[in-house]
Amino acid sequence: MRSALSGAISRQLKPKWVAPQGADAEKLVTILTWSLNRDGSLAGSPRVVRQDGITDANRAQAGRHAEQAIRAVQLAAPFDLPEEYYDAWKRVAEFRFDRKLSQ
């Protein structure tokens, strides 16, 4: 069930996620957490848990990468998820934003 919920969230985020371009940008990974209300709307702002893949070449784009990830969550909300599984999806603990999500 968790896998199916993760897939549903990914499908709703994918059209909203635009990964930054540039040197080593494909190595950047931003991990976000956010909480949802029962209607799928955001309960507060998404937060950055951590970023990986930062190099000297892409350091300047890391902030933009995080901003774009947060924006994708905000644009995708409200999420269309099965209400009967609310306890499983009310908190998205660690969602990974990387180049693969945009493909």
C-alpha cells in the first residue's frame, strides 16, 4: 500500500517538478517532508530534510533545486489520495526530488 501511495504522489508531482539545469545539476537531490490535511491540501509548508549530491560546480543551484521542489509540492496540492488510508499519507516523511522524477 505504501508503494502505491508513493506512486500516486509521484504521478501528481511529476508534471509540476522542473529540475534546474547546469553543471552537475543532475547530481542534486533534495529530500522534503510535508504534512497533508484529510482533503489532500497542505498542512503547513514543505520543509527540506536534506540535500545530497552537492558539488563545487552545482552549489549555486542547490538553493534553486530546493525552491523548485517546494514549489512542485505547493502546485500539486491538493493531492488526490484515498481517504481511507489517510493515516498512511497524512505525513510524507522523506520524498526525493531528483532528475529522475522529471523524466
